[in-house]
Amino acid sequence: MNTLEQMIAKAEKETSLRKRAISLRDEGDALLETMTQDKMAADGLNHLDAYDAVVKSDLGGAILRHREEASRFIESQPAQD
């Protein structure tokens, strides 16, 4: 199971759609940051260049698309706390 599948599986445990979207957004941010840090260490890049390389990769791009879609959903829904 890759990190994108793990991110989605974790979000599916949430009971409300808004909470699922929040989980996807937050997990996506964390995964992208981890991938960026790994890229920085491996290739000696600065943060911005490493992030750019990550989101241009197939996996990083997929994570970013899911994260952005979740973020748009969250913005369209009122908080129900």
C-alpha cells in the first residue's frame, strides 16, 4: 500500500464527510512535507525546489490533487462542531 492509499484509508475511518476531508487535507500536507524533507536530504535542494520536485512527481501530484479537492470541500461546508 502506498502513502496515497494509506492517506485515503485513514480518512475513510471518519464518520462525517467534512471530517474525512479535513483528514485528507491534513494527511496530505504531512505527506507532502515528509516527501519534501526527504528530497531535500537526498538531493541537497532548498525547501521550495524540493517541494516543486515532489509535487511534479506522479505520487506527489496525486497527493496534492486530493489535498486540494478536500480543501475546496471543507471551504464549501459550514463547520458543525
